[in-house]
Amino acid sequence: MLCDQDHGCFIMADIQQKSIQDAVIKTMLNVWAQTKERHYVSIAGRSMLPLILDGDSLLITHGCDGMKRGDIVVFRCNGRLVAHRVIRKEIDKESGGVTYITKGDNVFQFDPPVGESEIIGRVLGIRKGEREILFDTAVWRAMGWVIAVGTVVISRPYSWCRDFTGRLPGFRSRRHRKVLSRHIQTLFLCIRKAVFFIFC
């Protein structure tokens, strides 16, 4: 669902009208970008739990200006709008093009690289019912940076542990690897939820 502060909501429901909706969304996003204003986008999904809940509204500023590691960005992916955290920025030495590696806080998989042309904008705040939290502050940006760096730090031992246990005779089965993966994910998600509970 896309929500404009002044012009109401557009609900994406009918699969048969997907191509029309994609064109409408693209046109609206282009208009928003030209106005240089900030807009609210209503989010559905669980990939950014516990910070962003299903139905929360995100305040976004359009473009990639001022985007840093740890910021939450909204981008296009397979005809949908996705709000995930920037883990790192990569610059192609030959072309000079910039891509961003992003990931949801509540998932262990990284997203495919996101080009600047696919990015709608950076999230400045979140509206949870009557309550608003602004992310464009030193504390929240520092916390976002810590989460992004922590994600990279955690992902390496996690993959090493997964590879190591895959070589052990008792952990060769898919079921054992799944159980181990679930336990590690649960541990780190609990730590992250505790941090968000304190600050939110």
C-alpha cells in the first residue's frame, strides 16, 4: 500500500491489474521525486521486525543523498517496494556505478545488490499509530551503523559454523543443519529485540 500525506492511499490487491499498478506506482514515485518533498509509505511484511511492524508508515526522503551504512532505504524489487537496511556500499572501479547491499533485520539472507536507480529514498522516521520515531538523529544513525556492522560480523562466524558442522558426521543431515541455524538465528534476534525494546 502506498500512502501520500495529502492524496490518500493506493491499495495493491488485484493480481490481474499488476501491470497497471506498477505503471501507476512508477509514475507516482517519479512525481514524488520531482517535488523533493517527504512522503509516508505504508509497509507490509515481517522482514524488519521488531523495529518496523506490519502496517507502520515510513517517512521517506527521495534520492540517495546522505545515504550511509545502517540507514533504512526503500527500493524497488520485482515490482514491490522493499524497506531494508543498508549493510554496505560498493563502487564499481571500471564504471564508477554505485550499488548497495541491503538486508532485513529479521532475516539472515542478504538482498541482491541494489542500484541507485532502484532506490526510492532513505527512511527518516516511522509512524506507529499516534507515535512517531525519527531516525535522522545521531543516536539512531549510530545504532543503525552498529546493526549493519554487527550483521557483517555475525554472518561470517555463522557461515563458518554452518560449513564446519556440515563436515561433521552427526550434522550432515539437513534437519541437523536447520536446527543449528534456527538456534543461532533465535539467539541473535533475541539480542536485537532486546536492544530495540530498550530504545523503542
